[in-house]
Amino acid sequence: MPMDQSELTTEQVLKRDIPWETYMTTKLISGTALQLLRRYDKRSESQRASLLDDDGSSYVRVFVKILRDIFKEETVEYVLSLIDEMLTANPKRARLFHDNSLANEDIYEPFVRLLWKGNWFIQEKSCKILARIVSARPKNLYGGGVNGEASDSKSKFTTIDDVLKGLVDWLCTQLRSPSHPNLGVPIAVNCLATLLKEPLVRSSFVQADGVKLLIPLINPVSNQTTPIASAQTNQQQSMQLLYETCLCIWLLSYFEPAVEYLATSRCVPRLTEVIKSSTKEKVVRVIVMTFKNLLPKGTFGAQMVDLGISLIVQNLKAQAWGDEDLVEALNQLDEGLKDNVKKLSSFDKYKQEVLLGHLDWTPAHKDAFFWRENINVFEENDFQILRVLITILDTSNDPRSLAVACFDLSQFIQHHPSGRIIVNDLKAKERVMKLMNHENAEVTKNALLCIQRLFLGAKYASFLQA
């Protein structure tokens, strides 16, 4: 009975005997290719290294041609394993695929095709190999054809743009619906951590709505209830996935369209929960670097202040870290947060709380001075904050958030000259009335206050409340 392809290892595959002579007889490989394979196949690592040092591009040509012309699954798995083994032993060998002697070879096409048409073992190897080859290409090959020629629709080559787009599509598919239940997501994130250094990959990934697929993966590594040996393995795998996910977020923090998405997601709160509990230096470092990147952008500063990141940074600074870059980044983040606190207005903090959708009785809500001073600011962006408050009434399951949202709407009605008209125009009345029968007393009380102000006017409602 054949082995489940998802359980195959490179070592097991490389124990096979491939009938190279038969392939030559049927003219699927040339006599020269057969000679090269006989010298290379089943040899020691040092012998193979010597052959690759002497004539690596010739071996690459043979491997690529086999993948292009031979479709027998066992042979495809074998050649992919040879390439993977070659690149794992020395990642710099990925440059061999860009040798000038391969200018007339479409080196990418077999791997891109196998991403979609192979079994899991083939898909995984093709993805890893492609990521390494693409990352090793000469820097003048951004965009355009395989060997830097201008890309055009008539080209017989698979262009770099085609490769990167194909990879992003496959990686997003794995994050949404993995081909392998345990390995699909980790492999996708591992490759993304390499590929998101590419500007085109960042752009394609954001356009494919891939950023939202990463956010749920930002979770503290929990303690396992499985046996100790298994728990340690699972925890190591979970920690690596967490680190590589955070690395992807850090790379995306340099790309403005991605930053815009991160600002409205639960990214920063999730990263905060991770950094509170993580003792892994590499995880702490990449999150601190991400915070440092995001701090000056948009409303991230207010968000970080509200999440108490200043205190977390102080605690981290008190620890002994071996990484000087981390120490420096912590100091810079600390200074940036202090400056942010000084500059942060009460409305900025209030706005950030509303946009996050988790409301509480923070001081601004019941501060009459806050409402008098900032009432006209609520008109910005076509009453964006009011619209979000009303959305919270529709979508939140948190009684405290619902109660505070009702109260804030009543405060707006009370303090804005046209408050009743504006809130009515935004169709808030029906939503608030539904909450008058809520099971939570705090919600019903504030929903009633809001309705009173909508129907009776601010002064009479205040009299009734008193």
C-alpha cells in the first residue's frame, strides 16, 4: 500500500531507485543528462558538493528539464527532493538557477505548475524551492522575464511577475483552506516570511486580502495538555509559526496599504497579548520592531497608549537581553510612546476606543467638558465616529459596549445643536429601541436615556433622568 504523500520525507524519497536508463531509452532524457545523473545520484554529500561547485548550472538544467518533461509522480518527488537537499545544504546554490548559461531555459514554469497539480509533498517542495530561487535572483530582475528581459505577453518564458502572483495565490489558498491540515498553514507562513521582502509580493498579498488571514494566527503559545515529549514538539512548532507570522506583520508594516488594514484589525491588541507572555527573544524583538514602525502612523500611537504598551516596554527594559538591537529598539519605542502621550488629545484616545469597538466607562464619556470642547470634531469624515457607534449597536455582544454607545449617542444629542436631527438621519432610533428590552439593566437604562433625548429633547430628558 503506498505511503500517504503528506507523511513522506525527503530521506525516504531519496532511497528510491529511479530508472534513468529507461528514460534515456525512451528519449525523455539525453545521454549527457544520463551521464550527469549517474555521477550525482546516490553519491556522498561531499561528492555532490564538488560536482555542483564544478558544473552546478548543468545539473540545474537537467533537473528542470526532467520536471518539465516527466510526469511520473515518484520521479517528480525524487528530483524535487534532490533540489531541496541541494539548496538546504547550501542556500547560495539558488543562484545557480540564474546562471547566464540558463538564459534560454524557463526555470520557473515546472515549479509554478506543480504548486497546483502535485500532491502535498510536491506542492510543499515546489513552494519552498520557488521561494528560495526567487529570493536569490539578481536584484536587476525585479519584474520582467526570467533573465531580466522585458516582460511581454508573447514571451515563451514564465515571468517573475507570473511567478510571484502564482505563489501569492497558492499561499493565500493554503491560509484559507490548507491542502494539509497540519502543515499547510505553517509552510505558507514560512514562505511568506521570505517573500514579503519583495515589493510586488506585498502588493499582491494585500490585493488578495491576505493580511486578514494572518491576524488570527497571532496568539500566545499556550501550554499543551499532551504528553511531555509531544507537548515540547508542538510548542516549538507553534512558537516558530508565531514568530514567522509576526515577522510577516513586521514586513507588512513597511507597506502603507497593509498598514491601513492593520489599523482597523485586532493586530496590535493581539501582538500585545503575545509580547506580555513571550519569553522568546526573537518573538519579542520582531514585535517591538513592528510597534516602533507603526507608532508614528495614523492612530496606532493612541491605540498603543490605551493598551498599556508603555508599562510593558518598561518591564521589558528591566530584563537582560543579549540582542543589542532589541535593547536599542526598546529605548526608541519607550521615547516614542512618551512623546505620544504628551501629544495625545483626549479626543484621539476616545476615537481610538470607538474604532476598536470595545467601549468602557473611561473618563471622557461622562466628562461634560470633553463633549463641549469636542462636539464639532464629531462632524469629521461625515460623522464617522457616530456611524461607528451605531454599528456597535448592531454588531457588539458586549453589554458594556452597548451601554456606553447608547450613552454617547445621548451625549451627542444633548451637546450638538442639531444632535437629534443628525442621529435620526443616521437611522439610530430603531437600533436603540431594540436595546430597551435587553437583558442587561445597564444597557436598557442607557438605551432609554438615548430614546428620551431623541423624542423629548435634551433638557426634558435630563429632568426625567434626575
